[in-house]
Amino acid sequence: MDTINDDEVMLKIPEKGMKEDEIFEQLHAYKKMDIDWRSGRVLGYIYDAGREAEEIGKKAYMMFLSESGLDPTTFPSLMHMENDLVSMMAGHVGGDDQVAGNFTSGGTESILLAVKTARDCSRKTRPGVTRPEMVLPVTAHAAFHKAAEYFDVRVVQTPVDSRTYKADPGAMEAAVTSNTILLVASAPSYAHGVIDPIPEIGDLAHSRGLFFHVDACVGGFMLPFLRELGEKVPEFGFSVPGVTSLSMDFHKYGYTPKNASVILYKNRTIRRHQLFACSAWPGYSLANNTIQSSKSGGPLAAAWAVVHFLGTEGYREFAKQTRHATLKLVEGINRIEGLRVLGQPDMFMFSVASESVNVFHVVDQMKKRGWYLQPQLSYGNSPENFHISLTIANVHLIDDLLGNLRESVDEARKQKSGDIVKIVKDALGDIEENSINEDNIARMMAMAGIKPGGIPGGDMGDVNEILNALSPELREMLLKEFLNELFVTRSGN
Ligand SMILES: Cc1ncc(COP(=O)(O)O)c(C=O)c1O
């Protein structure tokens, strides 16, 4: 990627409009930079239900691409589709007709809204709260930390069981103070794919009069189908007393195009605190149901279409096949010497750690074989690992995956590890964490092979090893600095 030198000019809007074929030639060239997710070898980010569902989603998306969700009185079609989806999802997760909710752009927006709503409602009902806090098991998604930063709610993290990686209700209870407004649990957690003990946490929330958000972004769609198929799925939805809000994503295991999620509340009295209206300006009267204001109807229509296209029959079949494949994969991985699946995944997501081989090198070796596995750094009692989110698009490749994983572990065993961490640690030895600044961050990035403005090519093992050896605070600083380097103004050509 280019950055601008003195003798160059900044990229400009073309004076003359480009021809269609030129435009798409350029867009295709950009697209070639991306991972080939249609291969079925991408075990994260992508939820691909096949060509037919994709076409249905895209057709509906295009049909409502230009309609705006800003004003339901001008575009009531969008409001109707939103109410349809909210109603279906409320019933799907044990809710009644008191449940109120909205369609959002993704899990993060749903979670941001849940935290803001709990904060604003508590401001009204609990004036004694001086600085609102939320109690999060360490496995709660990073989006809650984002919400904390955006809405100034303090995060109080609690440990999870070191064998099951599930939240510890006792630890959560001990963390509750007079400032606590919200408890959080996952169904399942992203990092380990396990469902927290939601009924116990619900009891705690209920008895203390706290909000309780269940993050079912991953599981909300599929867990009820797994239960129907006879799997032991613990209660996680509005059937649990104490649950006050729940998020679930269409664009994950609902297999709809991005950006599609839903935030649900136990009732409209709570949901009222999510809404925003502004009349303190001379422009149009603004009334927003979610964070976005102007928003395309595309994602909503696409979600509506794909949910109706697949139907419970389609989803149930996906659930059955994906669960079967997950169990086979987990068993196969646990049989590979040196690898171990962390906890017992309740759905189709899990993580794999090793005491004898560098997991980041395994990720690189798998990449050479055409696979994308997601590296995860150590945190709390969770060691560094790689993550797999299995979907219907990967289930036919399990034997292939296991074969390549065996080879990759053998190769990774031959690779040296630890040297790069020693080099960086020695170089940083004299720098106190609180004196880290742009200069030494730049040094660290250079040591990690990250050049300004560039995505590191090739192996990422060393970069991940370095990040893994640093404190979470330093990791965060580096990651932000990295982003700051990536998104830059470009020169014209
Ligand atoms: C459990 C959980 N919650 C929330 C999110 C955030 O969702 P999104 O990426 O759609 O914002 C994720 C994303 O993976 C997740 O796994």
C-alpha cells in the first residue's frame, strides 16, 4: 500500500467517469487480494449456505439496497420485515409477545445497545449507582469491552472454570457491588464454544435486581434446533428467569449476508431506553431505533429472504450435519499427538491448544495447505490456541482437514520457536510498560516484521508469538498502532 511522498499527489476522484468494464476490472483486481472462501477451507468469518441461498440473499439485498431504514413511515416495508424477524426470533429463544427488539448491523451493535440500555435504564431506576459496572466472565466477547469504553461502564472480569471454560456464577456473585448494573453470559462463548451456566446466573440477576444479557450471537439460531435433535442444550433464552436481553446474529449461523443481527429485550419498558430521538435542531425530527441512522434495507431484506428460504427444515438439517462433523473433528484432533481441544464444545466452535508444538506455526502450516484457522492469544487460564468455527460449508472436508492438520503439526514441530520473543523482550527490557510510546511501538512492529502501511505477508507465527508474550495492554496498543498504519491516504497514479 502506498503512502504519500513530497513529490506525489493524493489520490483524486477521476475527472471523467470510468467505463463499467474498467470499474469492474479494478474491483476484480481488489477482490483477488482476498482469501478464497468458496474453497470451504476458511474456518472463520464466513457462513456459506451454498449458491442457492447466496443468490436469494443477494437478490433480496439488491431489491432493498436503496431503501432507507431511517424513517419507518416512509419505508414501512422495512419496519414490517424487521417486526417479522424480531417476532420469529423472540419465539425461537423462548420469548413471549412482551419481548421487544430490533434488527441491527451485527453482534457488536446488538451488544453496544444492550449495554447502553442497561446503563440508561439504571440511571433512571437506581440513582444510587455512582459508576456503573458490568460483570463479565473473561470469555465474554470483546464487544462488551468496546461497549464499556464507548458508554463508560466499568468492566469487572471474573474467571472461568479452567477445565470447562464456563463462567463461574460464584465468582460473578462475589464481583457484584452496589454499582453493578449488568451481568453477562454467552451461549456459547466465541473463544471456546461453550455455554455458560445461564440459569444460575439468571437466579443471581433476578435476586439482585440486575440486568442480565445473554450473548447468543453465535448460538441463538442453532441451539434450539440442536435441542430438537436430542442434544443436551441447557436453557439459555427468555425461558430463564432473570434474562433481560439477548443478542443473536443472522449473519453467523442464520447464514444470511452481513450485516444482520437482532437485539431482544424482555419487554418494551426496558427497550425504551435503547431508543434515541432528537428535536433540538432545525432539521428533520430524528428518531432512531438503533445506533445507525440512515441504513440500507439490504441486509434486513436479505436476512428475511434467507430465513424464509431455508426454513426450520433447512436449519435443522444444517444443525444435524454440522454437529456430527464437529464431534468427528474434535475426536480426530484430540487423537493427534500434541493437540487438545479446550473444554467440550456445545455447538460447532472450538479451540485447540498444545503443550508440545507452537500453535501459531500450525496455523501457518495450515495456511500453506490452503486453510484458514484463527490464532487466539493466551488470556487468563486459556492458553494460546487456534480457533475453528465449523459451518455447513466445511462438513464435507473433515477428513481432508484432519490429514492436513496431522502434516502441519509434524512440520510445525520441526520449526524453532521462542527466539523472536527473546529478541523482542531483550530489546524492550529497558522500557517500562507505561513509557511505551510511538517510537518504541514502531521498533516493536519492525522487529515483528510489520512495515508501515503494509499487511505482513507470509507467515504470521512470529507476530503472534510476540503478541502472545506481551501484556494485553501492550497488545492492544500495538494492534491500534497497526490499524493506524494500515488505513492511510494514498497517492494517485
Ligand atoms: C459470541 C459473540 N458475540 C458477539 C460477536 C460480535 O459479532 P459481530 O462480529 O457480528 O459484531 C461475536 C463475533 O464473533 C461473537 O462470537
